[in-house]
Amino acid sequence: MNRYTAALFLVSVLVVAPAALAATHVVRPDGSGDFPTIGQAMASAASGDTIALADGTFTGAGNRSLNPAGKQLVVRSESGVAASCIIDVQGSPRAFIFDAGEDTTFVLQSFTIANSFGTLSFSGAIFCGTDCSPHISGCIFRDNVGGGAAAVYCISSSQLIVSDCTFVNNSGSSVMIGGSPHISGSTFADNVASSSVLALRNGTTLSNTIIAHNEGKAVGCFETDFTIVCCDIFDNIGGDWIDCIADKLGVDGNISAEPLFCDPTNGDFTLAESSPCAPESNPDCGLIGAWPATCPPACTLELTPGRITTYYPCNGSFSTDLWIDHVIELGSFDLCLGFDGDGLSFDHVDVDSDFLGSTGRTVTPTGPAVCAAACQTDGVAFGAVTSGVSPGPSGNGRLATIFWQPVNVDVSTEGSLCFDSWVVETSDVPPGTIPVSDAPEVSLVHRPFCYGDFNDNGDVSIVDVMNVAVRWGAEVGDQGYDETFDVNLIAPGSYCASVADGAIDVVDVQSVAARWGQGCPESPLRAGTVDPGANGRIDRSGNAAGRNEQAGRGATGRLTIAPEALALSGEVGSTGVFSLELENAPAVGAFEATLVFDASVIQVENVEITSYLGSTGRSVYPLAARIDNETGTLTLGAWSTGEDPGPEGSGALAWVTVSIRSCPGESRFDIARAKLTDVGGWPQGPGETSGAIAVTDCEAPSSVPVPSDVARLLPSRPNPFARSTSIPFAIPASVGDGTSVELLIVDVTGRTIRKLVDGHHEPGLDEVVWDGRDDRGVRVASGTYFCRLLVGDTELRRQLVLVE
């Protein structure tokens, strides 16, 4: 506690001793309380009484120019929420008049005073006459206009107390002219003062108060014997710490810094957590201003990804994104970015106008230019300014994408990208500086071999691919995990750099497999010669999600388990087949999925990767499935190589044979996580997934009694099948003499392949055989098909798998 705090505590914390038999009188805006108006309540009340104002807006003659005539009262809002209880003066000069010696035991507490209008030099929403010193606590003064002081005018002998109050959008010669006030914990913002926001005299104390973003200078002094402690005075047109308070800055906790209001445009003057006025920033002062810190830290700069491995040589460049978070009305930025000149060369920078120009402002890039970065051996300066009548953007967005090329290093080394300096400004005229609370560096690891060539023999061979494949599934902390092989691309098609995401998965396997047999470039392109074509500048649209560790990029296609319901009948050990199906996908090069199930009901017997990935001519390599029938998890996948594109559209990726472990029972079979990549190893989703359900029944199909009320399509035998399969079905007795029945074989697109039953059918159990041929008698290709039974308005479906 500094030397002034004790004195301020004594004058700002007052105990109001209630008079004997003190009463509370409730007044409501609609006149339905104990008294119809505030004025009538004050006239009837006795000293020591409390007048409690209900929430709402008080207007009219009895609710303005209120004069207690010497009584010591407490006038407060009933809810304690100042913004909810409003005294609207409606253009009259005064809300309250104190001219009969009222002292600090008269309290105005927790309501809003708005819309007063006065033209006299001593006007103000509150007027304090000779020796009048009320206590104003937790109130809001807004939209008041005065010829002298817009909000409070007190003559020289007054010593009112103002604590925890907010003054916003008031206009006058000053906002407050107080004799010798004691002002603490208050906020003055966005006011217009032709002279000064505050006019002070001897004996004034000003503590823990914000005076920011006002027109007019912050403080005018009639005299100079006053105290200012723990105050933030910033960005006031006309001057901040000048004239009579020039010597107060930097002492006794006084600062000049952007207070970082959460949303001042919409009247929210709470503080960002990173505000210099938040208690965490001022342990000796505590909170500065009337409002606490409630919103996230404001304005951080970030380069993504945060840790990068670069490879030399490579064809082209790689990129990093510059982001800004929690900014308010951004107008311009300028920074010096340091880099390790022994490992990187700067190529070019693309300023991104999508965010900067999102409010309609015109964006003009500046730079790039050489700058002296103290944090690294080299530096590049760049930025942008915006112009226009609209405010700058607020929130989060990307400012620029910076492109780099690795340079030759003989051994693996480490370096960094670091912010040496920055200036971020608002779109105001003139602009105001926005502080940056955080700007972390990017760590770099330089590798002296091309991407995927882990043994550095000048080519990416099957040995290199298998170095990744054998570690498939290893995560940070596992014995088999090695960050060297955790090589996710930063951008599609760029093999100049990678980023580790903590898991070696099919994305890593496929990205290395994509370079199998491609050789290594003899040398990289020289700086400045990057061609927009094949070796060209990386498409920023693919790099945008890099700040989220590549999650969710290119999320397309749908991955499902079919059929949605699989009925398993018979003894323990009887089997059925699920299919992992892909729908509406882009060209796919690799996939992996982790499936979960109830291991007490079913277990996985076998996994077979289909030929779908190879349907365009590519070679397919299954990853060794990991089956855990104790915990109920299955992880499977495959990758591919070749010059051909990956297949598009829909198809089955794998068949999973499951068996009954207990019956009767029911188990979900869900996709816990899944990844698809293109042929180059760039993630492609899936955009959504859906699971299935397995229902076990201990009765064999042949012994199932014909149900009396429902049709049933029973499991075919065998399934999967090579030559033929028997398909049992039951028509319910409820159809009487019979009904129209269709039993169809359809492919994954829904196209009918074969009609096995078509016509009138009587109740009972029946069975037909499908020999794997279509209606023309031609044998169909191996793959997934569906048996579709239509009985009246009922439709049932089961999956069939034909194998070669």
C-alpha cells in the first residue's frame, strides 16, 4: 500500500449510520410504489431514510430537479444494477440539486443519470452548492450536455465523493467541475470536453481511475495541491499527462496505456484480462477503473505453425501465417520479423486483405524491407495500412502469409522466427496505438536432407516409407514415437517443411509414400525466383487452418459403417460383416479409422482392405490392423502409391468380420476418429461419420418362428461369399392371404442389379439364393451390395459382400 492509499481509504469508504427507525420507501417508474415519484418520496422521507428505485426508466416532472432540502438520505437502485435503473432528465438542466448543506451521508447509489441539457456555465446533471458534499457511488452518467460541466458541477467549497462511477458520452466545457472532490475507482471515456474532462482544485484526490479516449485534455487545474494515485490517463485529444499533472506520470502507480475495454462501441467498459488496468497487472494498485476484467486477453500476434521442420534441398518455398487475435478496430500494423539467416532465406510476403478489409476499408501493403532484428541474425519488415470511413475490423483474423526457403546446412540445426518489434494501430483519425500482449516465437528445426529421405541417400525409397509405417499409431510418450517421422505437410504439395502433431498416423505415411521413387532435387530455387506454376506459391486457402495443428482442413466426404443395423443370429462365434463405406469423397490416397464396440457382446475376427484405393491403378498397402477385443477397439487403414489419381466418389474401404460373443445383446459399432488424405498426404476429412449397431440373437435363422406382426430380412449365409449366398426372409401372418413382395439386389448407388422375388407372396418363412449375377446373367464385380426387401409399406435392407 503506497503512502496515499491509507488517506484515500479514509475518505472514500464511509459508514452511513442509519437514523433510529429509518424507513425504506420504494418508488417504481410506473408510479405504483410507496410514492408516485422520487420527488414526493424525498419530500415525505426523514433523514436517514432510504429511497429504493425499482428497475426501469423514471421520467417526468417529479423525477428531475430533485432537491432533498438538507435531508440526509440514501437514494439507490433496488437491484444494484446501474444500467437497469435510469433517471432520464429528458433535456432538463438538472437531475439533483444540493444547496442545503447535504454531506457525505447523503448517498446516490447504483443508477444511471441521462439526457440532462443545460446551457449555463454552472450547469450539470448534478449541482452541488456551498458546502454540499454528497457521496455518489456506482452510478453511470451518460449523454448529458452542459454549458459548464456536463455531469457534475460543484462550487469550490464542495468536497463530494465519487466512487466506482462511469462517465460516458457526456459533452460540455468539462465532464466534472468539482470543488475538491475525492474520485476513486471510476471510468471517464468517450466524452467531449471543450476544456478538460476534469477541473481540479486544491485538496482533490484522484485514485484508481481511467480517463481515456476523450476529446479535450484529461485534467485542468485551478490549483495544484492535489493527489493522483494509480490512474491511467491515455489517448485524450488535447493531452494526457500535461501541464499541472505532467510530473505525476510514472510515479505512485500512474500509467499511460490503452485500457483495453472489452466492447466500448456497445457500452461495455469492462476490461480485457490483459489490460494494464486489471488487478493482475497492478498488484500494488489493484483494479483501475469502474469495471473488472471480464473478456479474454486483447490483441495477440501469432505465427503458425509454432514449430516447423524444414528440409534442404526442396522445390519451392513454405509458408507461415501471421494472425492477430482480440483486436479492436484494427487500422494498420507494422512489424520487424527476425529469422535465422543460416537456415532460411526470406522469399516474399502476401498481406491478406480478407480480414483487414472485411469492413470495407482499402488495404495498402507496406514493405517488405530489411530490418535489424535483435532477436535473430536477419530481419524483414512489412505491414499494411487501411483507409476508409468505416471502422477497422475487430476480433481475430489473418494479417499475412510469409514465404521462406531453406538454405544449405550440413547438419541438423535449430533456429527461430521471432518478433523483434511491432506497432498495431486503430483505424481512428489519428490512429491510436494498440498494445500487443503476446507475440511468441516459432521454433525451427533444419534438416540437411530432402523431405522423406530419412537415410539421406538421395531418394525416398520403400525403406523410408516403412520407417514411418512401422511407427503407425505411435504418439508422444510412446516408446515407438520419434518426431523425425511425424512429418505432416504445412501446405498441399509443399515438401519443404513439415510440422509434428504428436502422432504418427496415415497422414505422415501417405505424405512420405507420395515421394516414393521421386528422387531429391539437386538444389532449391533461388530466393526471388519462385514461379507461380508447378513450383509456385502455395495456395493460402490450404494453409489457413494450420494454426489449429492441421485439424479440420479440407473436411469433405462422409465415412459410414454399413449396414446401419446388423443382425447376428446363431451360436456364440457366428459371424457377420460390417463395411467401412466412403461417400461423396474427393480423390483419396489413404485412410485410417478407429472403431469402437462393446467387447462383451461382439468381437472382431478379421479385417480385409478392399481394392477401392487401387481402383484407378494405384498400388494399395494395408496397414496392420490393431484389434483389441478386450477394450473394444479396432484401428485399420491403408496407403497407396502410383502415378494415377486417387479414386473419387463412393465405395467400400474395408470389410470387418465380427462374431457373437454373447447373446442376446446389442452393441454400437462407431467411428471414434478417422482421417482421409489425398495422394500427396494432405488431409481431406472426412467431413462427417456415422456408426451402426449389432444385435445378437441366439436362435439360428432356420429356427426363427415366423413373426405374427412384422416382416424380417434375416442374415444371409455365407456372407461374405464367393459364388452364392442364401437369403432367408419372413412374411408376417398379419398379411392374411398374402401381399406384394419384392426382394432386390442393389449396388451402393441404389441401382437395382437383380430382382430375386417380385409378386404375390403368402405368409411364412422363405429363402432364395443369389448367385452373384445380374438380371442379364452376367457375374457382377466383387464389392458391397445390399439386399432390399419390400413387404407392403415396409422396407428392410441388409449388406452383402461379394469377394473374388
